[in-house]
Amino acid sequence: MLIRSEIIGWGHYLPQKVLTNDDLAKIVDTSDEWISTRTGIKSRHIVEQELTSDMALEAAKMALQRAGMNAEDLDLIIVASISPDNTTPSVATRVSGRLGTKIGTPAFDISAACSGFVYALTQADNMIRLGQIKNALVICSESLSKIVDWTDRNTCVLFGDGAGAVVLRACEGKGDNTDTGILDTRIYADGSHYDSLKTLGGVSSTQNAGFLYMDGKEVFKYGVNALTQAAETVITETGFSSADIDWLIPHQANIRIISNVGEKLGLPSEKVIVTVDHHGNTSASSIPLALSENLESGKIKKGDLIVITAMGAGFTWGGAIIRL
């Protein structure tokens, strides 16, 4: 028998404030038509008084409730975020304290930008498969509106705020692709593209967070290939073909990227989950947000075979294949 990581709980949280494209047109020189045709985004949620940890906590509570677990049952908390409350301590430790986990339960953040969920999922899955832990909470939470330049129409129209979370539990499997749980994960990076997508600031460089900057053409070109490659790898490595996949949940950055990846994988549009229209780009949060929202609606069901794939600043990217 082989130890697998099974997703037994999911949760998400979105701030109450919704910023539409028409609202943005009152702030910068843009329009609903301009944004929609280029990105597929119609609206996004924006934090007001809430912190990144507040959203993470709400998503975590929902995930634990769906899993039928208490915070004391957790052996690990990982938070993926590029917009933490403080440079230090981590968002994960703040959430851990507010949830009331056991003293000594490890909690830490990772920074992999839009690939954060795949990176965090890989870390938690590996620790479960090694037998180091049995239950893990993976949270992604982003307050990107805090690092957006609201005078730059090329970036401010893209991003939104929100959080998503999953609870993982160790389970036994046969070790083949009929198992339930995380069947394979792969993560990558190419630091030669460090300057293509970044914040124009940081602790040791400018002593402030800085605003997001993106070379849109470079990100688009690299993103389509990286997302496709990561998805193809986890599909083939587990002995599947695209025809076996029930759902593709790509990082929700841009409808054109999403559509291109689906086409390259040979998947019909009906099998590609799209939430970018009402979430915008929520970085690490986008995939767990989409997963939780569609599990709650009943569109995605237990037993479905899902491929997730993401790429973000760094460049970082990765993919995973999961049977719910």
C-alpha cells in the first residue's frame, strides 16, 4: 500500500466589495470593452479593512468544517501569499494562533506568486507521503489590491483579492492511477525571467513593498507553454491522456491564456474551469478559489479527475493531478 494525500475539505473567502470594469473606468482611462476583450475579466473583489490573514482564516474555517475536523487535528499549516500582513511573522502563524492549533504545530509561508498553491500542495503532500504528518491545511490568500498602482491601467485592471484553502488527509492507496488523492505534482522555476513580473520594491531594495510590474507579452508567451508543459507532464507521468481528464483548473490570469492552454491540451472548453471573469487574477488564491467554488456549486464532484496548472513571478510554475 502507498500513502496518498486526499483532499477532504475545501473553503474560500471573497471580500464583500466588488469592483466592476465600469467602476475602474472612473479611476483610470479604460472601459469594460477594453478589459473584457483582452482579459475576460468583468469584476473582481477588493479588500477594505480586512487583512490577508483575515481572509485566510475564513477560508480555513470553511475548509475545516467541510472536512469535519477541528484545528487541533492539524499537523501542519502552509500559507502561500505574496501579500502578507507583515514581512514577519508569517501569515500561517497568525492563522494558526487564531484557529487554536496544538502548540508545536508547524506553520509557515511560501512565496511562489501565482504558482503558490501548487508549490504548497507539493510540500504538504510530500510530508504526508513521508509519514511526517497526517493532516495538513493549505491556504492561499492575497490582498493584491494593496500592491497595485491604481494609476496604471495595464496592471490595476487585472488583479483581485481573495483566499482559498484545502485540508489534506493521509489515506492508503494501491499506488496506481485508480487511487483517490494527489496522484502527482511537479514544480519548476526559471530565475532568468526574474524581472518580467515583480514588485518594484522590497525590504532590502526600497524598504517598501512596491507596486506590481509585468511584461505582459513575455508573461503570455512563457505562460502558455509553461502551463501546458506542467499539465502534460503530470497527465503522462500518471498514465493518463487528456481524454481521461474531467476538469482542468488553470491559474486564472487571463482568458486568452486559459483558452490557449485548454486547446493545446486538446480539452473542450466545457472541461476548463473559468472564474477569472468574476475573480480577476488572485495570484496563489486563484486555483483553490476556483476549486472550492465549483465543488460548492456541485459542478465538480467527488471522484472527478482534475489537473491544475499555474505559472507566476520568478518565473515559477507547476502542475498536479488529483482524483477527488
